[in-house]
Amino acid sequence: MDHNQTPLFSALRRHAEQNPVQFHIPGHKKGLGSDPEFREFIGDNALSIDLINIAPLDDLHQPTGVIEEAQKLAADAFGADYTYFSVQGTSGAIITMIMTVCAPGDKIIVPRNVHKSIMAAIIFAGARPVFISPARDANLGIDHGITTRSVKRALDKHPDAKAVLVINPTYFGICANLKEIVDLVHSYDIPVLVDEAHGVLIHFHEKLPMSAMEAGADMAATSVHKLGGSMTQSSVLNVRKGRVNPHRIQTIISMLTTTSTSYLLLASLDTSRRNLAINGHDIAEKAISLAQYAREQINLIPGLHCFGEEILGDEATYDYDPTKVSIHIRHLGLTGYETENWLREHYNLEIEMSDMYNILCLVTPGDTSDSVDKLIEALKGLSEAFHEGAESRELVVKIPDIPQLSLTPRDAFYGETEVVPFKESAGRIIAEFIYVYPPGIPILLPGEVISQNNIDYIIDHVEVGLPVKGPEDRSIQFVKVIVEENAIF
């Protein structure tokens, strides 16, 4: 296929150049009805292609023209049989995957460190999650992926599961042996779904981990916007035919997608696919080289450690993506959250995320040697400010065991509830989420029994300032739980 072509973006440009008189939405009509300051800042070119699904521009809900052509080119670029554009982000693509294969009451095997969108999908579908504990890194205080052995144990116990979901790579860039997991799950004739939110570049360079499509997975939700150059909220759902029905996928994604789809987002997917298909290897090589340079320099800075290939070798750490620069900072006596704020205040530098012991920086095709040098300079300043005389924070990986799931997440979410003080909620069944975002991994899910360990763990995060979110009470003073009926004697 000719990846120089951009069927959708080219059609949008032709339409804008014809300058038709518009009596349809959006009401700003090429920017003339926009706020003047916003129009000047955004620019007339962008506003001229902020259009709607009129006939010459095709319809994402039932594509038969330029969007269909653009999706076919994307499928070829990503090694898929079908690719569906998502303007609801990767969250929308993830929800589509799960709702495609799960009906109410169906089991789905998932890692416990999943993104909140996966649990939202399980609630929408009425599915029953079977959780697998991820491998935990006692040196870094982070979770990795799930292992082949743990997947086999889950399949042997739940051979009636409708799907297995795998995260590849994790937020920190770690991968298990995806091909081995896919082959195992397929031996049970069960489809494999992959959360590939942080893996768009892995499709385009041999130094990066294997992609979901290359491993033979059935569906993979991939964020093009995170690392591949498209605009925020634009992602793709890649599909291999055989175990899943592409017509049902189209139906589900259409149900979840706004009818006022953003052609700016769609055009950015079309053009990013072109750039990745033609230049992906070179731009990935540049990002990898910059990231490895950053890693080497960071590891020379007192009090900091940035893991690399030495982390590989265990079943859960089969491969890694070096463009995820994870920096362990507890030897400076700081939390990751304190580090994030310090870097913002002193160096005007924003990072991807922080947790109790680490910060994460993403090196992408948008980086240059200049931007990476600024990161290194800031981290040197951090070390100079805190390393001398610092007492290392004790690394305590006290993430509680997976709580007992007493109700399906859907039944708990829609059940009769009451509000109780969070510190007094041990033993109750929670009816809402509590998670740290980013990365958005739930600590408690609707339907789980709250333990005192859960309470202590969450309070620790709140007290050090980490962004604990989810409950309707944003202060986490109160939590919504299932109403308990009094016993009748």
C-alpha cells in the first residue's frame, strides 16, 4: 500500500480549499463564529477542517470512503487485519474490546494493575473479572506484568473465560513474554486482548518489544497520541480476524463514539500513520538513542538510578522499552511526588508521572538532544540540592493482597449504597473506585471488601500528596459502600 497517501487529511484539505458555504455544524463555521482570541491562537487552518460527517468526508460510524481508506492504510502499517480509529482515546478502544467479547456474567481474566477504563468496561458489560496478581518489584516499588505461569493457573481454574487481557508494555515499559502468553491462551481457543496504550512505537523498531499484532493477539488498543505524534484523545483499535467478529466491533465502537466525531483528531491519526509507516524506524531509533543517553547520564548522578537491561531475566521482565525513563529517587530522601513538584518549580520541567519512589519521563520522537540535556541538568540540580546528608526513604512495598471480590463490579456500582467514614470502612463492600492517577490503576474496585491494609495504604498516599482519586468525596474522608441489611432475630 502507498503510505505516502493520506486519504482523509487530503480530502479535508480539498474541502477547505473549495471554501463551501456551510449551513451545518459546527456553528463556528470555519472560525468566523469563534472567540477572536481563540481563533487567532488556534489558526484558521485548524478551524477550517473542524468539520462534521458530511458525504465527501465519510462517516466514522459506517465508513465507506476516505475514512475506510485511512483505516485500511493504518491496518497495513500496524500489521493488523482491521484497524478502527478512536476519537474517545485508548479508553474507548479498551471498552470496545471488552464489550465485544463479554456479555453479562461472562468471566474475563485480567491483571489486577489494570487501567480504570478496563474496570469501567467490565461494569458496562456486567462481566466477572478474574484477577491475576502482577509481579512486584521489591527493589523499585512498582508492578510489572503478569507471567505465563499465572495465566495458565487462571485458565486451568477458569477455562470458561471469554478472554484474557494483557498489558504490554506496562506504564514503566516492562513486558512479559507476550508471544508465549498469546500462544498459551489460544491453545484454549480464547481470544487475547492487549492494552497497548504505551506501545505505538514498538510496531516500528526491532530494538523495541514485540507488538500485540506481531505476537498474534486478537485485539489491541494502541495510543497513537501518547508516543506516535497524533493529537490527544486519538487512538486505534487493531484487530486480527478469526476469534473476534469485526462487524460486532464496529457496532460496539459506534455505540461508544460521539456522532460529532472530531475530524481534527481523525486527520492527525491519518497523518501520524503516514509518518510512522514511512519514518517510524528512524524516529524510533532517535528516541531510543536519546533515552539511552539520558539513562547513562542519570546513572552517573548521585542518589539516582534509572533501570535498563539489567532488569531483564525474570518471567515478568522478558523485555523493556528503553524510551520509558524511570528514575528511582528514594535515595534522595524524597517521594516521587515531591520530586515532580520540585522540578516544576525550579526548572519548569514536567514529567509523565510520579509515585512513592519513582518518577517517569517519556522520551519520544518529539524530543531533541537539547530537551534531554535539560532533563539531565534538572536532575543534577535535584541531586545537588538533596543528596548530601539525605536519608533514603525506606522502601516498603506494602500493596495489600488483592481484596476479596464479593459482588460483581456492576452489581456493586448500581447497588443500594450509603456513605461512611473511610477510616471506619474496614469490612464493608465498596461501591466506587479509589485509584492513583496517573497511571489510573485502581486500589479498590466496586464490589471489593475494604481491608484495614487498604485503608492504611490509601491514607499513606494521601498524606504524602499523591493524586488519589475516584470517590465522590474528593477528600477521601468518606466512601460509598453497599448497604448492609440488619439481621432479623
